[in-house]
Amino acid sequence: MKIFNTELSATIHSFIDFFFPRFCICCQERLSINESHICGACQLALPRAIVSSFEDNEMARIFWGLIPIERCATLFYYTKNSVYTRILMKLKYGNQPKVGITMGRMLAKSIYEKGFFNGIDVIVPVPLSKERERQRGYNQSEWIAKGISEITSIKIYNYCIIRTKVTPSQTSLKLHERLESVQGAFQLKETHDLIGKHILLVDDVLTTGATLLACAETIAKIPQTKISIVTLARTHY
Ligand SMILES: [Zn+2]
């Protein structure tokens, strides 16, 4: 019966794929049945951010002297005109939250074996302001977190922190303006369950680190917490 169901499911999938073909969001080539959002070739060519240490790398150094962070990792680098910016465009502005799940899985798989998640208790996606989330319909970081949670079985906790300030799109701001724009942007909510926990902060993109710093500083007010950070991508100038 199970074989029958598997065969039936495969037939249905082929049928759907024939009439409703799906395309890679990076290169626009047709996806095979087993691929989601990004084709195998684009996955292979993804400019991955490979580091030898999660404690000491280019991303971790951004936070040195500002706030203690246990581990930092990102999946890939992108430049302005790279096809890989399309992943972020679809995820943030294209109403395709499930791209976040696919990418979150990919991110988690790339660092899981190296022990990145050892001892991490809970995943906290960087929140959007209520207004921004209403406009977008979802928080993209939450969908990346779902993909990570699927691979690691670490629970997502959405209630500890809120974003009270609508911050302007940061791409046009200088560093000191960015830091000012996120000052006081986050507030703690329900934190009792998180006392003494190792928290993994998840965001889509790291540019200057101003947003993640503000968010981590707020979370660090919870007693005895440790903080690690992952982002899907990092800008490369
Ligand atoms: Zn492709």
C-alpha cells in the first residue's frame, strides 16, 4: 500500500510539474521535480562563506569589543549585481516566504556537521516592526528560522523580543546613521523561559551589523544568556 502511495504521489508530482513547471529563482532554468526554488547548478556555484572558525571570522569580528557573541556564520556572500540577490529579493519583496525555508535548510546543513548548533537551546528570528510585517505579510527571518529548525530540531521562540521602531531601509544610510536609526528599536517581552539559555539570532542579511547588534544588546539583558548569530547572506563590497 505504501509503495502504491509513493508511486501515486510521484505520478501526481510529475503531472503537476508538467502543467505547472517551476523555475530557478536565480538562473530561471526549469527546476527538476526534486529541486526547490534553486537549481542544483546554482546551488553548486553559490558563493559560500566558508570559515575555519565560528568564533573568529570576518563576521564575528564586527561584534568584538561591542558584545560577546559565541559563534557567527553566514551561508553566502552577494554583490549588488549577482544573480544571488534574487534569492533575497524573492524572500523579502516577492511574497515567497518559502524561499526562506529552502535557504534556512541549506544554511543549517552547511554548518551542522561542524558543530555550530552544539549547546544552542532556542532560535530567535530578528523581528520586524508590526507595521513592516503587516505590509510584507510575513517576517522573512522567521521562515529562514523554520528551515534551520527543521534540520536541527531546535525550537523557535517568537515572543521574547519585539521591534518597536520602524527603521528606514538601511542601504542608503552611513554607518553612524544606521546605528542611530536602530537605537532603542527593540524591546524585551516574554523572557522568563530564556534565562540561562544559549540563543541563536537569525536574520536574512548582514550589512553593517547595526540591526543585529541592537537586537543582541537587547537580548543580552536577559540574565545568563549566550548569543550566537546566523544570517543567510552577507554583503561583499
Ligand atoms: Zn539556477
